[in-house]
Amino acid sequence: MFGMNNDEKLEIKKSENFADNQPSLSKLYKELNQAINSNNIQSIWELSKSITRYHFRTIDI
């Protein structure tokens, strides 16, 4: 994120953390696979966003 100060980066990182009750990553991948097989574009989009957020939440920006 270009042009952001450390406080803004920290705030984004906090807001993107998942709650403990959210599905595991493997379940998200299984659901994504099912959505792809059924050609459900809306589900593919939503699951892709969730998986991307999951992967980027641990990256030190």
C-alpha cells in the first residue's frame, strides 16, 4: 500500500483479521472447488476474496 503510514497499515491489518468462528481455509477451498464445478460466479467471487484476505492477513506490509 503506497503512501500509507504505519497507523493506517495497522488499522487495515486489524480490520481484515478473521474471527475465530469463520470456516477453515481448507473448507473455503472445498467450497471454491464446488462453486467452480457448478459455475456459480457469485460464490467464486466471494470465496476468492475470502481466501485472498486470509493469505494477505499475515503478510507484513
